[in-house]
Amino acid sequence: MFAATGVPDLALVILAAALGAFAGDQLSYLLGRIGGPRLNARSAAGSRKRAALDRADHALRTRGGVIIMVARYFPGARTAVTLTAGAVRYRYRRFAAFGAAAAVAWGAYCGLVGYIGGHAFEDNPLKGLLLGIGIAAVVTLAAELVRHLRARPPRATADATLAAVRREAPSRVLA
């Protein structure tokens, strides 16, 4: 928000955000790379953990760039993706290239949101701060609600219930 006043310079704010994001991703990748062999060794063939690692590896190899770029914008996803990319030995050059693009896009997005918000709330920065905290809280609550709803066991659909009744109907008639 303070970049809207011209101090600090918006370009420097964006650059600092992008560099910080990129550095954090590289560190997370390195931690995944270091811990990956131990994680792989502790994942027995046929286990849920092994299946999850195999799915993550396949997803990164087929859609890695998109996953790395999009994960930057979801709370927790960036950390999970960068650690996993290191653990499954995703090619570092590709990771760094997509990570750099994601960091620059994210830095620009955050810098511009703050800049525009700074102009909108120039006379009352406290309102801007409260709005930002409110938006962050709503986004976090929405993400948690979606996670909670997806974790619930699925309900039987009307079609599945009807099919079950039809399967059992002949046996009831004969009994």
C-alpha cells in the first residue's frame, strides 16, 4: 500500500516479492530433494503413501508447469508442490524456470493489489488493512470449507439407491 505514495518504488516492491518467493520455493525444493530418498524408502509398495507419491510424480511429469504456476496462489499448495517436486526428483531446471515465472507473476499480482488498494485507501490505510485481512480470512475459510466438504464420505445418489433396490427386488419376490 505504501508503494502507492511512491515510496518505496512499486517495481522494487514487485522485485523483492518475486525474489523472496523464488528463494522460498528453491529452499522448499531442496528440502524435498534431501528428504525424498528417506520418504521413498519408507513408502512400501502398494501403500497409500506410495500411491500418493506415484500420483504426484505423474502429475508433475505431465502437467508440472501448470501445477507449479497455479499452486503459488493457493494456501499450502505451494509448499506441498515444491516439497513434492524435490522429493520425486522433478527436473530442477524445469522447476526453477516455472518457479521463476510463478514468482514474478505472484510478485506483480501482490504488488499491484497493494498499489491499487493503497490508492483506494489513501486517506484511511487502516480500512485497507482491515479489508485485506478480511479478504484473506474469507479466502481461507472458503478453502477450508471446500476441503471439509470434499473430505466427507459421498452420499448415495438417487440412481445408486434405485439400482440397489432393483437388484434386491427379485430376491424379495422369491423369498
